[in-house]
Amino acid sequence: MGTNYASLPLNLYNFDLMNILLLGSGGREHAIAWKLSQSKNLPQLFIAPGNAGTSDHGTNIPIDINDFASVSHAVRQHHIELVIIGPEAPLVNGLADRLALDFPSLPVVGPRASGAQLEGSKSFSKDFMARHQIPTAKYHEFTKTTMDEGIGFLQQQQLPIVLKADGLAAGKGVLICQSHEEAISEFREMLSGKFGEAGSTVVIEEFLDGIEFSVFVLTDGMDYKILPVAKDYKRIGEGDTGLNTGGMGSISPVPFVTPALMQRVESEIIQPTIRGIQEDDLEYCGFIFFGLINVAGNPMVIEYNCRLGDPETQSVLARLNNDLIELCLSACSGTLSKQMISISEKTVATIVVVAGGYPGPYEKGKVIKGLDAFDEGIIFHAGTRKAGDQTVTNGGRVLAVTSFGETVEEAVDKSRDRAGAVTFEGAYFRKDIGFDLV
């Protein structure tokens, strides 16, 4: 017999020993699994579907996490008492809502679909920010029926121009166009299906000139805790050139994010966001990613994510001293205000090793060598799987090498050296992660 969630109030759970289900298969999930496994209160961790690295910290379950019935079955089968949802797609599609129906008292880290729309719809999030006076770029949204109006609007805008697919596009639905001709061409292609249903609405934004950084909070919908700040690198090429990717590396902390700047981020962005969640009755228990940009000393929101980012998570969780299980359970039980966040003073650098051809077409099944453990760091798996006794590539972003140092240079040097020692056919990584912070 499994746990009768419906009859067991949340505050009566025995949090000392819990079976936990972590959903996802990327580098973010390996980092979360690694952090969860450090807790003294973890009897068994299940990861669905996981990857070759997560199996070092728990038991992988080969299920499709977008099949909600399969997820509910896994919760019953393995007597799960805490679920952590890693990726955005199941959150936006309502997995937390489904689990709340099937298991009314089951703690779930991840917002309901209403809250996940902060990431699931660019137009929703922009309207949310406008309604709650949260600083962001000026914008207009258009659909296929208003394409001609949108083209006329584009022709009047200053360059460069930012186009965003409204829905989820795996981190590739944002385009920065340097000419009106390029913008109009891409605008037509987006509304004609370049990003599928995600591009059925296109948001046109003014371009913000500044330097980006990432802030993460854990919230129970009322209170919040700020996690370590990071900066990620999205372009495939060195010097931030070439196509956008899911992320080629990250650094934490970020030298230019001063206490004064963070005070403004908290008062002008984080607090109004949490108040907006309450005022709009969005059901939210989980992580919020604030993709921010520093424009001449003024922090502004580029985008929200309804979960931890990748590859920032690898750097952020490496600096977090807290027990992640305790933090998650505090959020689920509405007692997050009692927690104190402890952050390492070390600098952490993460470098992502990708498959040849990424973010375009790439091959899978390449044998990976050089995965032996190394001192003061960890290799987080992303697109990997086991093939007998070997580990092979199974995605575009294959691995993330995370290292500690006293400075950005030291941490990056360690990760660069270790990334170079990991080999597979077509392996590529950026050697200049953190170049703009030195």
C-alpha cells in the first residue's frame, strides 16, 4: 500500500526520511540530483528519465514525463513523498495540477500551469510585468491575422530589433535582428511556423543594451529566498558570436552584480513579482528564474523562467550550502520564511561540452572518454546515456564541467582543462567562458 496523501496533512509528514522523484534528464537535473544526494534525509532518489550521470545518485526510471498518467503511476509505485519538476514543458502543460488532483497532499516543487505561464507565454509575462510595474523592454504582440500591421510596426522601430516566439521554443525562440529586412523576413517565418505553435504569436521588443545576469529565487507564493546569482553564455561561438543555444557555460558569483544592484533587483523586480503572483491568484510553489539585464545601472527583466536554468544551476547549486531537501519542503509547507540561505564564497565556473553541429543537426551515440572524477569539481551529464559498459552522447549539450576557484580565472582554467580531457567525436566547447568578467 502507498501513502494516502489525501488523508495526511502536509505538516504531519515525516520529513526525516523521504522517497523523492526528480523529473528531467538534463544537466540541471544531474546537478539537482547531486545536491539532493548530499542530504542526510534521503533514503532513495528516483530520476525520470534521468541520464548516465544521474544514475550515480539514484535510480533512473525510463518514463515519459509528459505522460502525466505514467508520472502518477511512478509516484504510487515508488511511494514518493516529494516531487521536483525540472523542465518547463510539463509545468506549462499542467503536471503540477494533475499531481494535485491525484495526490492532494503530495509536496510538489514546481508551479501550477497558471504560474508557469510566466514562462509559457511571452505575451502573458509581458502583460504581467506591465500590470505590476516591473521594468522591462517596451513591446507589442502580433499574430498571423495582424501580420501586415506587425510589418508596418517593425519598419518604424530602431535597430536592432528583438523578436520572441510567444511559446516554448527550447531556448531558441529569441532573435535579435540587425536590419529591418532581416526582422521582416524572420517575423514572417515565425508566424508561418518556424517554431511551430510556439510562434503563433510573436512579441516584438525594443533592444536593451547592457549586460545580462541571472537571479533565482525559491518561493512558496508568499515568501522567497534568493539563491546565488549567475551569468550564462548563450552563443555557440567565442566572443558571444554565432547562433543562440540552450547555454554554453555559466559563472557564479557575478563581479558586476554589486549589493546595491541586488538591492534594486529585490525591491524593483523580485518583490513586485511575488506580489503580482499573489494579486493575480497564480498558484506558485517552486523556482523562478529572472533573466535580467543591467542597462546603465538599471536592472530590467528580459524574461521569466518557471524553473531553474541550465547551465546556471550547475554553478548555483555548487555554491549553495543549504540542504536542498529542507528548502524544498519548506517551500511546499509554507515555512520558507524560517530558512536562512548560506552561500559559499568560492567562485564557480561551468563549461558545457556539446556535440558537433549543435545547435544545428548533430549525431548521437558517440563514445565518451575521460569521465573519471577529478578534485574540487564535478562533471554534470546532460545528453548522455549508458550503452553497456560505455557512456555515449544522447543530445546536443552533452556534459557540463563545473569547477571551484578563488577567482573567475582560476575556476575557468580548471573547467577548461577538464573539459579538454573529456573526449568524443565532434566534441566542442567554448574556451572563453567568463571572458567579459575578467
